[in-house]
Amino acid sequence: MRQYYILTLDPRASEVFNFIREHALTIEVHLNRTRFWVPDGIELTEFILRFGDVCAPVDPQENRATGRRDA
């Protein structure tokens, strides 16, 4: 599974939220963004084609407290 996020104020957030609901994805809601996990396969392909320009992947090596990559 790959982890992505969408900023709450993004104009296309409602489209992404509909995709999340339709595919019953796991989510974590935060004040300014929503993180979610997309499984590999057809769902990931569809997701990237539709929303790759508005949803950023979460770097698994990034320290979320500092915003820096761990070595």
C-alpha cells in the first residue's frame, strides 16, 4: 500500500474524498490534510491517473515532526 495526502482546502478535495469512500480506503483526518492508503493494483493506477497531480505521496523516511528525511 502507498500513502498519500490531500490538503483540506484543495479545490479537488471533494473528488478525492469520493474516491476514498468508493474504494473504502483507510484514512487519517488531520486539521489541514487527510492521509490515506491506496492498495497496489487497479485502484492505485486509477488513483494516480485521476489525482496524481493533486495528491502528494507521503515519504516513509520523512520525520513527520521535523519534515526532514531520516538518514
